[in-house]
Amino acid sequence: MTKLREPEKVALMLALGNTKKEVAQKLNKSVNTVENQTQQFYRETGSRNLADSTRKIIARHTGMDIDNILKKIMRDAIVICLVAFITYLAHRTGILEELKASLIKFVRK
């Protein structure tokens, strides 16, 4: 992973909920410098706002688009919920052992 540049640090700290004053204090800078670095980052990346700049930082440092990351997380969450629901139904209907046996056969194929 590449090292964060100062304007990226500022943008990420703002994205994490810090105020410009808090960012300035943590980085030992003036609020004016923090504002200038934020605007510099927006110009450099063509970002329109903080959310857009955060997406671009994540993409730059992970090589992944945040929308694809979120889609994968949602897909995984849906699968987990479905498995939990099927397990619950199997337990309630008394076919849990049958379901386990079927899954073991399926996995071994």
C-alpha cells in the first residue's frame, strides 16, 4: 500500500468525522492549511465532495472500487442471512440433520 500524502490524510480525517479544527490540531497545522489541502486534494482528484474524495482514496490505495467492495459485502451478508434462515427453518421443521447431511454431500462433490 502506498503512503498517504498530506492532503489525503486531511481528507480521510475529515471523512472519519473530525472537524477541520480537530484535523489542524492533530496534524499541528492551521485550519487555513487544512482547508487549502482539502481544496488541493479535490482539485487534484476531480472530487466534488468529501464522499467522492474518500472513494478515490480507497480506490487508489486498495486498487478496488468502493462500490464493488460494498456489493461484495452485501452479497456476503445476504448469503449469511439466507443460511441462518434456512438453518432456522430446518431446525423448526425437524429436518436439520437431513439438511446437514445434504450439505456435507454437496460440499464433498
